[in-house]
Amino acid sequence: MSGAIAYKAWVRRKRAIRPMKARRLLFYTHALVGGGAERVWARLAQGFAARGDEVDFVVDFESQENVRFLGDRARLVVLPKGHGAATLALARHLRNRRPHASLSAISVSNLKHSAAAALAGRRDRAILSYHGFYENEPERLSNIGYRLTRALTGATAATVAVSDSLRSDLIARFGVAPERVATLFNPAAPEPFPPDRSAAEIAARAPLVVAIGRLAPDKNFVGLMRAFAGVKTPGARLRILGEGRMRGALLALRRELGLEDRVDLPGFAPDVAAHLVEARCFVLSSLKETFGLACVEALACGLPCIVTACGGPQEIINAPELGAVVPIGNTVALAAAIDTALANPGDPAPRQARAKDFTLETALDRYDELIGRVMSHARSPT
């Protein structure tokens, strides 16, 4: 196929997926707090606004941690306090704005979005997205939302899972019809993308291991610290970036293990890249993880990634040259994998190439296709 013909075919495909006229889109989640799902939702909203759509980003309350990812083209809308008042206000907003599609993220937001869309007569334009396993959502309303997953996915236009592991869990655990849920990977590659790294540069760094995540039980930093106590590489250090309710327990464990000179817990880091460019490897020790944004960020910096077999991360680290997958809870295997990566970080090129599979543009195209299908079947007015 000639270049001109190929280009015309590409334009026809894009027009079939995406109308030339700007659409009205609504993104909803509880707030732009410092979680990965919230960052993903803000990036997607910003991306569609940059492509020319009119985007409302609706939240239950204001928070600043991830607001920088939203940019200034999307319109931030804050709902009234209280779940009932917020749901009614969201229904009014849907009825008045008549978006071509409305999208929500996280279980509690999916529940309220489904109710609001039903009240507004716009269920056939509502798209739900799940970003965490049932175990990761202990709050009462989130728990209820998960137990109603089958009903919610059946009553709305489409449902997204951010990994095949999560999609399989929704189908097996909650009886969701397979045709009702699609896997759409998160936009996780950083922008701008980091420069190419060399193997010699990474190998010459200090033996620093970086881990990223909320200081919560499901991230299993307790297991990571116990494993790190068995790491034999001279001068090895562990830096855990994040904040949460387990800080006190982790500091106590650090003292108990005698790791006060080897393990740092500096808190939440808005710019994780500044830490990854100092590291020789990255580790993820979770008990369950639906995706693993930090894995992609570490790959983009050329680092070998040591991850537990906890769900989404092993879908990302799907080749030996990218890192290693170890059994959950096996501290001996985790320590050995860290020592191996520190001794020979390897070639960063395939890792940076893998990270480019998760760019914002790729995610926007996938969501564009889904929105287009929803719009083509919807009967409610726009």
C-alpha cells in the first residue's frame, strides 16, 4: 500500500472512531487525591480536552495532589457534600449538560454515577471503570458498589477493567457477563518521555532500590522490608515513596530489623522520576495489584522491575529482559531477585520500548473507540 493510500485509510478509520465535531464528555471520580486511578482519570480527561472535546471533570470534593494532571482545558465541577446530595446534583448535571458519554472511575463513584445516570435517563451513555480489586476497597459504600457490580454493568452502557487480571476477577467473582467488560490499559508512560538510558549508566549508580505506593497493607511493604533485610549487595539501600496509615508500623519494623541506615521513607513524592533516575532497580511487593502505574514509570526510566505475581504487574513485566516476577510472600525469592538486579541491571532499551505501549495517546485511542461504540447505540438525546 502506498503512503498516500495508507494515510487516507488511517484518516477514514479515525473519522469512523471519532466525529470531527467536538463532543461533550463528563469524567467523574471522588476527588483528585494522590492515588494512581485519580491520576489516570485526570490524564484521560486532559487528553480528550486537548483533542478538542468539551470536558467536565466532576468530583465530590476538591483536592490538590493530582490536579496538575488535569490541565486548564477541562472544567472542574465540585458536587455538594453528602453522597445523596452529590448523586442528585450529578443527575441534574447529566440532564442539563447532556454529555455524549459520561465516565466514572472507582467503585463508589461507579455506584453514584449509575444512580445519577438512571435518574437522568442516561444509562445508555454511562461508562463505568474499575481500577482496584474488591479487597482494595474496604470502605462501606465502595464495598456495596462492588457487590452490585453485576447489576451495575448490566444497567449501563459499558464497563472498563484496567487489566486482564481485574477483568477475569469481575467475571469470576461477581458474575459479570464477559461481553459487558473490556480491558483498557492505563496511560502510565510519563510525559515527556525520559531520554534513552545506557546499561553502563544505570550499572554505575549507587545500589538504590525504589518502591512506590500508599503505606497500606495491600502494598506489603512489611514483606518488602523483611526481604530487604536479607539483601546481600554491599551498600544496598531501599527508598519507599508514599504516605499512609502504616507509617508508624513500618518505622517500628525498620528499627526492629536494624534497617534504619538502609531504608528511607521520605513520604509522598509528586515527582517520582527524580527518584527513579537515581535508582538501579525498582520493586513492587503488593499482595494484589490491578495494574501497576509505577512499574511503567520505572520501565520508562530503563530500570529492571522486580514484581510479585499479584495481578496486573506481571502483565506489564511479561518478558525476562524487563525484570523478574516472584511469588507473593516469598521474602527469600524477593531478596535474591533484588540482589540479581543490583548486580546486573541489564539493557534498558527493551524496558523503555515496553513502557511506550502505555502512552496517553494509545489509551485515548482505545477509550475513543469505546466512546464511539456507546454513542452509536445510545438513544438518549445529546
